[in-house]
Amino acid sequence: MSPPGRQRAGRRTRPPAALALPAALALFFLAVPLAGVLAHTPWSGLAGQLSSPAVVHAFGLSLLVSGWALLLSLVLGVPLAWLLARADFPGKALVRSLVLLPMVLPPTVAGVALLRGFGRNGLLGGPLEALGVTLPFSTAGAVAAAAFVAMPFLVISLEGALNGLHPRYEEAAATMGATLPQTLRHVTLPMVMPSLVSGAALCWARALGEFGATITFAGNLPGVTQTLPLQVYLLLQRDPAAATSVSLLLLAVAAAVLAALRGRWPGHAR
């Protein structure tokens, strides 16, 4: 016999009308804009618009920027997630707030913050220029902007998985002489790999679609920082049909990421 709690969790109840109606309206509200993209896509000219040199180059640059942003997020975000999940230190709540802050900042504010932090006249502008590094209005700046807004998706996904993993596995590895890096590589990360993969996928998709911080911090320079979302913005002003076609491409990529995750995003109960 199954435990009562499991029986209650598995029982399907008919949703009350008081909740079903606003839920249906919410789905309708979310679906209409997406359906509008599909309805207004010029299907006959879709291939030609997506294969135009400007769109192809912008898409390639988007893949380059989002790929480097994901790599930077993995190198920096995985240790940060482990510290938030496993270590106790003063100001931990503040650190977690700083991690989450880029997710709720207005995109242009994120761009201004990057300028004031890493721009020529920013806090680290002088030291970076002394090292020969100039981030604003460069491809590296586009990578920094994408990583700034996308890294939290990776950190919170991995932190949640680590919080759900009992420390006894890591403690057992330590008692057998494994160092912390060895434990992280051979024990911890393999056990949370599904969450790491889903967090990385969400991080990459967010970096691919980044617009506001990029245009504010890195500009909109063709061949340098003009990623696909920025290309959509330009097309919308002179060729709305082409803008819709490129938007469909980005929509398809985002939908493919969610389909590949199969419900493994943060907070999803399976």
C-alpha cells in the first residue's frame, strides 16, 4: 500500500472554475504574441530572409558570444554555486542577492552598470586598459554583457541541485583521501549533472537572446557586437517582415532548448 502522502500527491483533481478561468486567460495572454509571430511570418520568403548575409553573420556572432558567455559562466558560476550550497560565511545572503540581481535588473541598467564597472571611466577601466583589455564596444564586451545577465540561471540551478544532494557522499569521498577538487569532479558534479546541464542550457539560451545590456555596453557594431537580437531591432525599423522571420528563428531555438530539457528546469516538479 502506498503512503497516504504519495496517494495525495498522485491524485488528480478537477481544477475549480475560479482557478481554471484565470489560468486559461494567463495561457491565452502568453500564447497570443507567440501565435502572432507564426501568423505574420512570411513563409514564402523565410529561407531567403534567414540566409541573408547580415542575418547569417549576426547569427554566427550570436553563437560565438553565447558560447564564450556560457564557458565564462561555467568557470565562474560552478564554484560560486558550490560555495552558496555548501559553505557558511558572513554575508552569504548578500552574495546570493548579488547573484540574483542581474535577473531582475532592467537590461539598460545592467548595461550602465557594466559601463561604470568595466568601461574606460569605470572602476576597473584603468587597470584593464593597462593590461590592454578594452571591453566596451567590442566582442569581448558583448560576451561580458551576456555572461552578466545569464550566469545567474546556471548558479541558481546548480545551487538548488547541490542543496538537494546529501553531503554524506562528499564526506565519504573525503574520508577515502579525495581532495576537494577530486570530490567535486568525480562525485559531486556527476550526481548533479542533469541540473548542471539544464542550468547551462538556460544560461546559453539567455545569453543568445541578450539585447539590452549588450547594446548599452557593447554597442551595435556590425561584425563586432551586432548579435541576432540587435539585428531584429534594426530590421524592425526597415523590414518588419524580415524582423518577424528572424524572431521566429530565435523563438525556435528557445523552444528547442526547453524541449531538450524535458521539464528539468529549476522549480519544475516531475
